[in-house]
Amino acid sequence: TLDELEDTINYNDNGITFDLKMQGFVNGKLVSSDNVKNMTWSFSQIIERASYGVELYPGDIIGSGTCATGCFLELNSSNKSDTWLKVGDKVSLEIDKLGTLNNTIILNK
């Protein structure tokens, strides 16, 4: 809840952002790291834009995009590599105070 994140709140021209470290791992290897406070748009701005012409309901999921170097397209472009997720890879996404999301890449036929 918001009160549990109170000590991480940053107020800026875009509204509220949060000082929360984010990290992405593939098979235990750190591949991405950033901070939520570096988001270009605040969550209020994202929700405002997402609501144009539609009605939002509690429980709707709104994606905010990736953090800096948060996708392999960006990573491959900046590192001049050719690394992509493959079947069996274990992906972990962590955000301070919020937790960890773990997934394994599978082949869906």
C-alpha cells in the first residue's frame, strides 16, 4: 500500500515517483538494473492516458514499459550482442519492497 512506500516517494513535475531499485535476472545472471524513480511518466500520467476513451476498472492491468536496458533489443543494441531468451531460461524480476516475479520460458504449442 502507499503508506508502506512512503519513505520512497519522490515528488516532481510529473507527480509521484518511487525510489525503488529494480533488477532483472536470467538464469541467475543480472542483465538489467534501474530505479523506478527514473520513469519518464508517473503512474498517474500513465493511468490518465490509458483512460482516454475507455473506462478503467479496479483490477485492470496497465503496463508501464521496461526500465532502462530492460529488454533484450536494447541490451543487444548497446552491447553489440545477440542474446535472446530461450526455452528453459528462468527470468526473475525484482523490485525493492514489492517482491520478485519468477517465470520460466516454455514452448507453447
